[in-house]
Amino acid sequence: MDTPKKIKVLYIDDEQNNLNGFKATFRFDYTVLIASNIPQAYAHLEAHSDISVILCDQRMPDKTGVQFFEEMRDTYDEPVRMLITGYTDIESVIDAVNRGHIFRYIKKPWTDSDIRSAIEEANKFFLTNSMLVQKNRELQSAYDELGKFAYSVTHDVRGPLLSILGALDLAKTMENPAELKDILEMMEDAIHKLDEYIKNTHEYYKLKRGQLQFEVIDFNNLVKDIAALFRIAGRMDNIKFISNVVQNDEFLSDEISIKMVLNNLLSNAFNYQRKELADKYVDVGIEVANNVATITVKDNGIGIHESHINNIFTMFYRATSEETGSGLGLYNVKDALAKLSGTIEVASVVNEGTTFKVIIPGKAHGTN
Amino acid sequence: MVQTKLNFIVVDDSKLDCFIAEKIIRNTGISDTIKSFLQAPEALEYIKALPEHQRTIMLVDIQMPLMNGFEFVEAFEKLPKEITDNYTIYIISSSINENDLVRVHTYATVKQFLNKPLTSNNLAVLLA
């Protein structure tokens, strides 16, 4: 764990002496904020979103502590609320506890150890709660993505299947071999599209669930391997491939993620070419310096229109109906880079080409 | 039954689905012209630019990049009534999402939802 952060405590009391005494006693153990009235307390809450415990005196001129807690919890529901009160107010305290406005109360006059143990307990409660909130947020985003997946499955899986089915039906009645050949080729494309979707889905889950594994990355070999795969698949036909790798230092990173990033960017560069152009090219440049890898992938293809450029990293977003695309590729790229603390930028002009620039910091040696 | 020939417009981002639709429509023998569009905005531009409008059947996919089938229908319904009156839209999709199916019925210009793939049988049924 990192060096534990001091617990941030807000104490509200209309008697300045109490505030001063409190701060003097606890300022070494906690980060203490004090307020002598309600508006001051709100100003602190506004300015410090990381307050974990609030202590408030019950008897104050403009509002009681219970009233304050009751109204502030709508806006600031995360800090744990504790009331400081004398015995005479016990009825209203019981009521407040039962209605969930306060976590516990501290009886006046308090001792240092009363306060200390109450704050520690409250902070534990705060941490557990914040963790739950965080987990719930993660769950919600996982559910949202699952929803998108379920919807996309009908289109991205069922779509190509139904196309093939329709084509088969049609092919049965065809006599002309040339026509038949055309339709077979189109069926083949549909199958590739389906396959690509499945591969991307697999990558997505590998990234989401997998732990990063840091190892020494040799960019020269990596680019050679990936390029060989594209060449074998015939994806480089009639496209000039230029690669320029400058790596003098050792670079530690997660190879699966980096491969995935390069693979997707290159795949897009080879895919979204202008078919009629004679001098099509894809240019990949990688430079490793000061433990930072800078990767640029440049093409002179169809380009991406301004109005789509902000959405290209969105899940299932497709900026073009040209070629096959699952709408997952660049989403996966961005996801992988986020895990590696990397960044990606894109510059593109329609009918001139697109350049992606990726910056990935290497893992520092000797850390784990 | 002597019928005047119909025009067809197919809007689908899948090349194969456009090809299938064109073939099946042509096989019916009742088509005058068939135009396919891989991108919905292009179909819209095409309709807007036509000097005159004849009876036309449109087959429109739902899930398409750039502009989906619903957005296309919404944009289409903004055209003058004397244009839209000439067109009958069928939404044809692989979607089995209930929201999609329900939404289809909210558009005045959409006649019916059709499941993919288009076959000569179900085309014959809707033309009957």
C-alpha cells in the first residue's frame, strides 16, 4: 500500500475554543478542518471532496447538528456523520440515529480517546462504503457494456450468418458459374467479418480480465512478426509497407497489449485504403527513448471525417461502411493503452490519410 | 393482373445483402429500377435529387454506421408529403431486439418489419 493518507476530518462547533482545542489535539493524526457555522462547513465540503468524517455539535444557534446532517446528506452522502451532544438532547439523537442521519454520537464532555476511536471506526465505515460505491460503479459499467454486447451480437454475429443464409438460398437457383463465383466470394467476406468479430471479442475479454505481464519488448522483432502475418494474409498486396524502428534501450511492457495495439492500427491502415490509388502506403515508425515508446502508424488511405473522429474509440462505433469492421478494434486499443498509462492521438484528412500516434511509458526496471 | 412496374431502393451497409436483395427483386420480374445504397445518407440525397417520383418500395436495414435505419426514416419523413407518398418502406434487419421491433411501428411511412434474409417467398408475399 501507498503511504496511508491522513484521515480528513471536518469539525463544526459554534464555540471557537472547542474548535481550537480540537485542532490542537488532533492535527498531527488527522487533517483537521474546522467551521464555526454552517456556511463555513458547506464551504469546506465544497472544496474538499475527500472529507471522510464529519463531527458536528448538536447545539448551534442557526441550526441543530441533526438538522444540518439531515440536509447536507442529500448533496454530500459519502462522509460519515457523527454528532457531539450532551445528555439532554438524547431524544433527538436517538431519532437521528434511527433515521440514518448519523453514524454514531459522542457524549459531552468527550475525551481524546473517545474521539480517536470514533474517528477510526467512522473511517473504516467510510472506506468500506467508498469501496462499495466504486465496485458498484464498476459493476454498472460492466452491465452497460454487456448490454451493448448483447445488442451487437444480433447485428455482428447474426447479420453475417443471415447474409450467408440468404446467399446460399439464392445460389441454389443460379446456373451461371461466374455469378456463382461472385456470390461465393461475397459469402467468404461475410465469414471473415464474423471471424474478425469473434477474434475482437476474444481480445476484449483477454484485455478486460487479464493481468498485465511485463517483459522485455523487442520492437524490431514485433513489427517483423506482425508484418509477416499481414503479408501472408495478402493484406499488403499493392501497398508499400515502410517500417522504421529505433530502439537502443531495453523496454519493459505487456507484449500482448502492445501487439494488439499495433495489430489493430496496422489492420486499419491496410484496410481503409483508397482502392484506386497507385502509391498506397502504410508507414510505421517506432522510437524508444528515455523509457518511452512512441509509435506512429501513418497511411494515405480514405481518412476519417472530422465529424467522426471523436467517436472512433467508442465501442461499436463505425465511421464508415467501407470494408469490414467490428467497431471493437480501436475501443480495445484505447482500453489497452489506458492500462499501460499510454495515450493515443489521431490526425486525419479525408482522402489524404490518417496518422495515429501512440505514446507508451515503459515499466520502470526493478519495480513489479 | 397487369401491374405497373415498381422501383426499388435498397439501403444496407452489407454489400452481400444488397446483392441478394437486388437478385431476388430482379427475379420477380416486376422491377423497373433497383438502386442499392451502402450508406443511408446517399440514398436520401438520391431521393431528394430525383426530378420526379414514381411508386417505389424501399428496403431499409436498421444497424448501419453513420446513419442508421431509424435515423434514415426520420430524415425521410421530413421530406414533403408529395414526395414521401410515393414510397413504401420496409425495415429489414437481423435484429431480434424488442425495442427495435416496437420502434418500427412508430413510423407512418414504414409498412412492416421483415426478418433477414430476404427470400423470394417473403418478397412475393409483401408484393401480393
